[in-house]
Amino acid sequence: MKISTKGRYALRVMIDLAVNCNEQYITSKEIAKRQEISIKYLEQIIALLNKAGYLETARGNTGGYKLAKNPNEYRVGDILKATEGNFTIIDCLTEEGMCKRQEECKTYSFWKGLDEVINEYINSKTLEDLIK
């Protein structure tokens, strides 16, 4: 299992907004410069975060982005899922990938347990936890 740059950068963007906001909107140019992310790639990430309802946006000279909620209300797992999509470690744990051998599979419970541990961990951490 690998988390892509989209997921990693999304966390960095959300932390950047939490730390630098001061109730003001922050431009994508400012975020891109601080986080060393190209504007084009940053816009893709922001679109995913915005679609998930995690950002407030404003247009114009004083426009930009800010968090829609407090940092303690964002779980790391939700941010990663918004950018990575399905976060299950193997397909057979998803409804679409469930195989007919699940009942007799000797490794199924191992994979399910690992998936549960990972999800429990990423869902136990908030954006505020990462800032601290």
C-alpha cells in the first residue's frame, strides 16, 4: 500500500491552511510557494478537497481558500480518502472485489485485521494532532 503524492500533499495543504489562515483566505500561489507544489498540481488537490466540502473558497482580489471547519474536526483518514479514493489495502476487502473464496481463505482474516488497524489509526488522528 502506498499513499500517492496527492494524498500526502493534501495533508500538507490542509495543515498549511490551518496554520496560516487567521480567518483570511489564502491564495493558491501562497500555498504552492510554501509547500513547493506546482500551481497546476495544487489546483487538482484543492478541487478534490473542495468537492469533499473541506474548504471555503472566495474569488477576487482577496479571495483564496480556508478551512470550512476547525482543524480538530478533520480526520486524517477522511482527507486521505478524499484524495486517494478507496483506502482498503486489498481488493478482496471491498464489496466490488469480494471473492468467492472468502469463507475458506486462510489469509482473509489477516488482511482484514491489518486493514482495520490502519483505518483505526488514520481515523484516530485529526489535522490538529498533526499540527501539534
